[in-house]
Amino acid sequence: MRNGGAGWTNNCCCQKTEEDHGNSQRNRHPGLNCPLPILKAKKALADMASGQLLKVLATDSGSLRDFQAFAKQTGNELVEQQTVGAEYIHVLRRR
């Protein structure tokens, strides 16, 4: 897994990366409080193939526990969580 966002696009709203050959997406939801980042991630994951990665950037501290529960409930793998400044980064692998 890449740290610090290297290799991910700078565009928001689920853009596939060229470097990862379409195997990952990024979903940016600053300023959205629960449950909106979860709902946006659920929609993005539904459009992805099994094994693809989704990186979600959120600004709500509650998103840490929310994405842990979401992964357990949906069977998607929570690959990584990080806090960088005021952003909370969640990486999910589509089941």
C-alpha cells in the first residue's frame, strides 16, 4: 500500500488511477459528516470489481469507527486507516 497518497490521482470523486492500471479509486469527502462518506463509499464500491481498492478521505473523526463497522458489515476489507493532519484516510478492498 502506498503511503502519503503517492500514485493516487489528485482528482476527487472516484477517479481511477493510471499508475495502478485501474485497480484503485479515490473518493474525497471533506466536510461531510456521517453517514455521507459511508454512503458515497458504498456507492463507489458497488461500481468496482472485486479486489479493487477504494481510498476515502474524510474530515470527520467519527469516520474511523464508522469505516471499521462498515467493513465488518459488508465484508469489504479495511486495508488501512491513517490520520494525516485534519484528514482521515480509509482504504477498502472490494470483496
